[in-house]
Amino acid sequence: MSILADKIALVTGASRGIGRAIAVELAKEGADVAICYHRDDAAAAETQAAIESYGRNALTLKADLKTSEGADYVVNECIARFGRVDVLVNNTGTTQTKLFLETTDEDFDMIMATNLRSAFMVSRRVANDMRKRRWGRIIHIGSIGGQRLVGGITAHYAASKAGMAGMTLAMAKELARYNILVNTVAPGLIETDLAQAFMTEKMMSDFNTFHPLRRMGTPDEVANLVAWLASDRASYMTGETLILSGGLS
């Protein structure tokens, strides 16, 4: 039996990369999935088609989650279509390659709003729905850069992901009484456009030397862990930040 049979999932940042892999994996495990994206209509349509290829229902929502209006729209539309949200995956994120001394106040605010504030706003709205049924799973997609020194990680990006880990602890403690479990998956080097932004040419050329498994991870490997956390198989796991780095940490 599928581990997420008849669950309703909402995945943000799901048009490509890790977000798409998560949305499709949740569908493979039996969930209907609402996907949120910001810009790429064609990529979002591809994600929707992949979800539907597994016989599950998909809902595609275009919104800017840096705004309260965007967060309201996505959560309200998901509940209007499916009646509830059982699983929330906060994957929306971006980065910059600017050094700390070159980062402007506007750069800092943009990264924080995209990576951290959006997860906070969507989670709060979804948790208010989940607690009525006393069941829920909230999974943030963080980064090894919020926990460890990794080449190419910038200060404002690291701060946003470290903040996510702290937010996970506080949310998990407060929401445990409602059987809402909150965890963060912190990937290491995954084959995505975002990871490429962190990797210098020197790091890429030396990759087979410094990485224990001598390869990057794949979005599907992140998705497999997320699906497990979303299921009843992870019923005693909350408040944790799980680093998925292939031994890099």
C-alpha cells in the first residue's frame, strides 16, 4: 500500500529541481498534490503532468510567496480544491553569489523573504488547518549551508537556512500537541541549478577528491526522504534537521 494514500500535499517551489522531484514522489506514494511556483509556467505544467501520470489529482498555483497575499492565495486555493492540507513542503528558495562585504540591505531582505519568511507564513496558515484534524506534516527544505562551512555559501543565504533550523525546533515543540510533526531536510550538493551557483570551477574539478561518495546527490534522493517524513513511518520524528549530504558534513 502507498505510504501517502489519499493524503493532500502542498509543495512550494515545485516547478523544477528538488521541488518537482518531491511533488512527483508524493504523487507516486498516493497523494494528491498542489504545486506552487513563481515564474516558469511551462515547467509547472510539466510537473503537473508528471503528477497526473500517476493517477493523482494536481493543482497548479502561481504566486509570490514573499507576500502575505501570495501565501493566503496558495493555502486558500488548496483547501478550496481538496478540502484540507495534510502535508506541507516548503521548498521555495533562491540564492546569490555575493560576498558578505558586497551584500546590500536589499539583497539580505530578498533572501530572507524568499527562503525563510515565505516558509513561516505558509506554515502558519497551514498549521491552523491541520490542528483541526490533529494530524499534519510540515517539512522545510533547508541546506547544509545553514549547519556547516561549505565553500561558496554566502552569509545571507546561510543565515536564512540556519533560521529555518531554529524555526523548526520552535514549531515542532508548539505543534506537537496537535500531532503536527515539523522537520527540515538539509541537502548537501544536489544536481540542481541552485547548487551550481555555489560551486566554483576549482570545487567542481576537485569534487571526486573531497566528496566521500564522489558524486552529487539527486533530487529524487531528497524526495525519498521527504516522502518518508510525510508518512506515518516517521511518526516519532519531529524537530529535527536531517543533513542529506552523502557524508560531506
